[in-house]
Amino acid sequence: MVNFGTYRSLSAAVHGKDQGMKMLMRGLMQIVIAAITLGGAVPPATADGSMTGQTVIEDFTMQPETHWRFFTDQVMGGVSTGGVAFAQENGTPFARMTGRVSTANRGGFIQMRLDLASPPPQGTTGVQLVVRGNAQRYFVHLRTSGTLFPWQYYQTGFDVTESWSEVRLPLDGFTASGALLRSVPRLTSLSSVAVVAYGRDHNAQIDVREVNFY
């Protein structure tokens, strides 16, 4: 796979040297041959250019503070507190959500939510995260065009450790928050994804490095 730096070099060669054109054409032919060998299809590329079956939702490289929203149960009278910060570690960006979750006043959540620009591609079967945290259980909430009220969502849980790890959450493992919703979220109607600390009194700290569909 050609990275951006190599691509710029190849572009300059194409415009200035015949040898560069030959090298480019040879590389394109290799890609075509590989695609035919694999059955005529090339999997989609992730943000770093690797060829996988993932669709990147967020890798926190492009001003994440402009499209992630943080809120707590205070919107409905609760007293939970917290926030989200965006940072880098060894050049790798991530989001860190921290706070105190309290079930007082019938509350009990903090969350960071991303509204989707479009539904996931056909064939998507789940949500993938790369996360670490304080050895607690956290949740992903999905909302759709059918979740009209704040208390409606689809939920599944996952556990984190202090080391980065990949979490894969099948869509058919999400459960509806109420009887008025479909049993499984409809792929074409997904509108947002949220990482949530929920349901019990505890201190929350979770770092999120990637959010993908697979």
C-alpha cells in the first residue's frame, strides 16, 4: 500500500519522468492482479491505509472536539459529573472520558456521543472500539431514527483494562431500552454512537482510540 509521502513522490515522477510512469503503471497492475486473484474485490481501506473490512468512524485525528458531544444525566435532573479531553500519547490521538457517575435523583450516566454523517455501509455487522480504562464495565449506546425520546437507545456492554485492547460488539448483541423499539437496530437507520458510563455509582475513566464499523 502506498502511503501519502510515497504517493506525492510518484506524482512528481509521473509529471516529470517516463521512468516514474512505468513504475506507477507496474504498481497499478500488481494491485489489479491481486484483486482478481482475491475474487475481484478489494476490501475498503481504513484511515491508515491498511486494507481491512472496517469502516472508520473516528480515529480522533481531525478536530474531534467539533463533532463529539459530552453530556450527563443532569439533562434529566441527575447529579453525575464529568468531561471529555482529547490528547495524544506517543503521537497517537485519543479521547479520555472521566467523571463520577451517581444514581441519585434517578440519574446514573455520563456519555460521549458522535452523530453519524450517514448510516454504516451495507454488510456491517458490528461496532469495533480500541479502548483502555480503569477496569470497569462500560457501554455503547446506538440511536436510530426510531429512538425519538432521550431514554430510548440500543445498548451493549464491554469491559476494559489498563492496556489498549480491541472490542468487537455485534449489532445483534445490542438490546433495546424499551418495548416500543425493534429488537435489533436497523442498519440503515443508525444515527449516532455513544460511549457511556452507566447504571451504578462509580468513578469513570475510559480512553477511546478508535471507533469503527465492521
